[in-house]
Amino acid sequence: MNAATSPKTRTRLPEALPVPAIVVGARPDADEEGRRWGRALVWFMRLTALAWIGLGLHYWGQILGPGEGGPTSSGFLEMTLARQTGVVFFATLDFIAAIGLWLIAPWGGVVWLFTALSEIVAAAVLPQLKLGLGPTVSLGLNTALVAVFFCSTLWRRASRTTIEGSEKSTFRIHP
């Protein structure tokens, strides 16, 4: 092979480092407020994971459970196609979100928010499908949990202190 026909050498792109999981109390220099916030976030994520495991089991009970005709009929097959799609969608995503939340993985919070917002939209736009625990309960529960998560995150952001040089500055949200 001569130089004219040799393949070009490719430059390698730097590989991205994996994002570490949320670890509570890993930094000994973290302030008490940060440790308290981390513990509260872990408890919120774990309790929400337990609720989502229960909701996932409820959906799987609809898929595998008996129908109106007794143990030989299938309740899932008696549902409309739109409701079957919603039940399978949320049965799958609720368990994935619960696992991610329980592991305190960053992707778990993302999947949970996506699932919760999807259930809010489904309960608000398509209440006739009666997904989850009913449109009113699903709408209320998901809206409340998402609101608690975002309000507590904003509260944490507003009350967090940072050290810049030798002076402390506090970021506050003013109305």
C-alpha cells in the first residue's frame, strides 16, 4: 500500500465518565443542611418507590387478574385497546421508575417524573380510561408528589449557602 491509498487515521473522541449515583454523607466536609437534605431526598425517593411498586402491582393485577366472567375469563382482554395500552405502558414504567428510585439512581428520578407526568396527562385528558386508581386519585397523587418534589428542590436551592472566598452568600428567591 502506498501513502495515497492508506486509510485515514481517525481521531478518538474522549469518552464520557459515568454519572455517579446520589450518595448520602459521602463528603465529610458537607454542611449539616446538605446532609439533612440528602437524607430527606433519599427517604422521599424510597417511599415513592414503595408507592410505585404498589401501583405497578395494581396494573399487573389488571393484566393477569380474572375478568367479570369469573376465573376463566380475562379482565385484560375485556378492556378496550386504548385502556390495554395504558395499562401495559404504566405497568412497565411504574416498576422501572420504582427500581430507579429505590436505587437512588439519577435516571430513576427522570423515569419517575416522566411516568408521573404521563399519568397526570392521561388522567386529565383521558379520564374515561380509568387508569391507575381512577382519574381523581391518580391526578391528585401524582400532582401532589411532583409538587412536593419541585417545591422542596426549590426550597433547598433557595436556602443553600455557598462559600465564595472568605464570605458566605445566600441565594434567595424574592417575590
